[in-house]
Amino acid sequence: MKCDKLVDPLILQLIDLLSDPTYGSMVAPRFAVLLGEDELLNKQNYAVERLLSKQKIFFLVVPKLVKAFRGSDQAIKLNYLIALSNILRYIPRDHGAMDVKLATLSILSIIILESTNALQAYISSLIMRLLTTATYYGDRGNCGAPRRVRKEALRYLRIFPGTLRNELVLPYKRQVMRGVCLDDPKRGVRKEAMECRARWAQLDEPEED
């Protein structure tokens, strides 16, 4: 059903509703339905799942959400941010979705740089997502994201200090310092990891009495 020809115009109607002051906040969480797993329409119930359906929806929806997000009033931005977060959480994790992952990271950087106030409630989940994406798992049978994606995740993780207020990011300093992988097999990723870790290391810890 997600690939039905009627889906595209319906999705565009949902995006338009996000700007509605009455219904926008109710529509935003429903974007999880677009890419989330369905309890009935799944392989267990013999539904046919097309491999590219999630990528197609992603590239249809996300650019429009980002454009509307950047041009909306502060009061409405949160609706687009919630809709985006519910799309991004279901992005495929397989190795073949590199273009989607790079686009996702680019979107996260826009949110970090342009809407820090709206981002506050999502800092923890964004940091965890970036750390997971940046980590190399070569000794566990699955190396994780491609080299370019790991490098970009570290670059965007480096944006947090200096962009967000110190008191917002300081609680995650130790988590990031422990989580950033410095032994990646690719030199370019290791270099980015060291720069990222150094940026977080500059955050000042509060003095203890």
C-alpha cells in the first residue's frame, strides 16, 4: 500500500497539515506510520514488501519537510521536527542505504545549526544515533555504516559543542568521550574522531564544592 499511486498525494496533504495550528501537532507523530513496521501488512502475513519503498518515501517526504521547516514560524517548527524525527528513526540500517544515511546526517546538521531551541528535547537521541552510526564494528561480523557515513556522523557530532548552550551538551560529554571510536581502520575516520573528541574535551566541567 505504501507504493500505491494514491500514496504520494496523500503524503503531500499530510505535509500541508503540519502548518495547521489546530491539527499540525496531531499529524506530526503519525509520520512514523509511513516507514514503521505494520502489525498486519508484513512478511509474516504474506504481504509483499518492496525493498526500495522506504527510500522512495524518504526522498519524497524529507526534502519537503526540511524546506517547510526552514521557512516556518518558530511556533510551527516543532511540528516539522517531530515529523522528521519519526521519519529518520526508521531509516534502513543496511549497508546499501548509504545515500539515505548521508542525506539523514545532512538534515540533522541543518536542525542542529538552525533550530537549537526546537532540538533540546532530542539531544540525547541524536547523540546516540550519531555515535552508533560513527562506530566501526569490524570484529563483530558487521562493520556498521560505510566509511563515508562514519566520517560524516563524527563531523556532525562535532557541531554540538559551540552550537548548543554548554549546559545542554555537557551532560553527554563523558558518554561521547567514551563512545567515539579512535581505532577505526580508515585514517580519515580516525582523524575526524580525534577532532570530534578534542572538541568535546574542551567543554568545561562544573567545579565541585
